[in-house]
Amino acid sequence: MTPVFEWREAPRAQYAVIGDPISHSRSPQMHHAAYAALGLDLRYVAIRVPVGEVSEALEHLRSIGYQGVNVTVPHKEEAFRWARWSDSTAARLGAVNTLRLEDRYALNTDIYGLIETVGDAVPGGGRAWVLGAGGTARAAILALQELDFEVVLTNRTAAKGESLAAEFGAVYQLAWTASGFDVILNTTSTGLAGEALPIDWTGAEGCQLAYDMAYGGPNNPFLAEATKRGISARDGLDLLVAQGALALEFWLGQHAPRAQMAAAVREA
Ligand code: NDP
């Protein structure tokens, strides 16, 4: 388990990840592996920030010398509201995971990490199925559209899924049928809990990638079912590394050592 600090007791460091809960985070190990590879004397810690205290916590971290912060569940929208500047992609999403504190500049590197990891695995331009309608589903839709996929969405709470699909010009599909997609992205939080989704996998053999955003769960039924059908399966560790590498490059202006970062998260 990663050591966790309460934000009022944050130690001397330069970078941090904030969230609640946060003890599962592998970001400190990943960033320290990068600092070691780059020969940098920097410290990155995990800090718990309760809901409603994000602005106050960020002001405090800035005042004691922190330079950058990653933001995870459930604070990405609150962090966006604290930011003064962002790129247009983050503004469209209204949620950010990377902050430079000095000038309050924010990015959503989850989107670019998704573009990088999906784009490396599958040629764009086909049909993609996104499962879920939370914050990560929003990032997934934008990333897949950027890669020219036609995006189809399914969610447990249909009204929420329909409204998200309409907002981003995606198609809503009520049935959990996996047939006819080139990529399937599971953005629901079921992977971590080991819960199965009611997916009918008939006709899914042509799918090239089943990608779950969750990582660290003991067994992931979505990825296990995909693997059984010969579909290439990936968990969220690839995204964790990609978004972290992009955040480091934004903060430090140096090329991130992705191989060392990936090794660190897989060992953690
Ligand atoms: P949200 O809480 O915003 O959304 C969760 C979604 O999961 C909702 O659509 C919800 O459906 C659905 N869901 C939850 N339980 C079930 C269930 N039993 N059956 C069907 N659907 C269910 O979460 P986020 O979008 O912020 O995060 C989703 C996942 O992505 C998390 O596991 C998170 O850790 C992971 N993630 C990983 C990253 C990485 O670096 N690898 C980066 C970002 C996220 P409903 O609307 O019906 O409630």
C-alpha cells in the first residue's frame, strides 16, 4: 500500500496525486521510477483530500512549494473549476487530472493517454463500444472520436447513457450485445470489484481490443471473457503509465522514461 498523507499534513515534496480514496494509487512508485531514471531529486506523494476541500487543499499545496498535482476520483471536476487555464480538450470535458500549480494550468492527460494506447493497438476508423457513462466514459468518447471511431455507448442507467451519447454525438445502444465492434472499452467500475457485466459476446470474434480502464483487481471478468474468445485484452495499467508520462512531460519538459514507469507499476 502507498503511504497516504492528509492534505493539512502534506510533507515537503514537489508533486502529488490527490483523491479519496487514494491508498491504492501506484502513481508515487511510477513517478519515483521516472525520477531515478532521469537522475532527478524530486518527491511525489499520495494525498487524501475529502470532497469539498479540493480548492483549499490545492491552495495549501501551492503555498508550501508543490509544483504539480495529479487528480483522481472523485475530484477531476472540482479541480477543473479551481484551474484558471486549460487546453480546449479539457475545457470540453470539464474535468482534469493534471495541474501545474504556479499558474493554475490544467490538462486532461487521460484523453491523450487513451489516444496513445488505443491508437497503438488498433487502426482508427472502425466502430467502438464504450461501456459506462461516468467521467472516464466522457474522456473515452472524445479520445475514440479523435481516432475517427464511430462510438456506441451502453450504460446500466440508460437515461444517463442516452444523455451522454447525445451530448457527444455518439449512438446509444440499450442491449449489451458485443457484436460488430473493433474495440470495446470498459469504463465501468466493475473491473476492480471483480463484478461481471451482462454482455452477450456472440459475434464479437472480430473485435481487436478489449480494454478495461480498471487495474489491480484480483480477477477481471470482462478481460477474462474477451481473452477466452481470442480478443486481445488490456487492463488500465497501460493508461496509468501513458497519462502519468504525459503529465511528467508537461511538468518537466523532459521525455518520460515509459519503460521504467511501466515496470514500476507492474511491480507495485
Ligand atoms: P464513475 O463513478 O464516474 O462511473 C462509473 C460507471 O460505472 C457508471 O457508468 C456506472 O453506471 C457504472 N457501473 C458501476 N457499477 C456497475 C455495475 N455493477 N454494473 C454496470 N455498471 C456499473 O467512475 P469513473 O468513470 O471516474 O471511473 C471508472 C473506472 O475507470 C474506475 O474503475 C477508475 O479506477 C478507472 N480509471 C482508470 C484510469 C487509469 O489510469 N487506468 C484513469 C481513470 C479512471 P451507472 O451510471 O448506472 O451508475
